Amino acid sequence: MANPQAINDDLGEFIEIANVDAVRVNLQGWRLVDGGNHSHVIATDLWIEPGAYRAF
């Protein structure tokens, strides 16, 4: 994944995932991939309600 240490602020880098569906979504098992051949699999339940978003 991108390097959060590369940013000169307290927030670092992050992503947001929005649920634009009408039902809640579990992100468990989703794989996040960057352009530099790095990835991360969400290993636990991570629910997003309809119309909501999560920032990581």
C-alpha cells in the first residue's frame, strides 16, 4: 500500500469506500490493491450501511 509516512501531516494517506446500494455491505474478504503491487485483504467483518462510507 502507499506509504503514510510520505505525507507531512498527521493524517497520512487514506481511502474512502462508499456504499451506494440499498442494503448493508460486509467488506470481509475484499482485497485492496495499489498500483505498486501491494495488497491487503480485509480479514474481519466490516459492515457499511446503505448510504454510508468508511475512511481508512
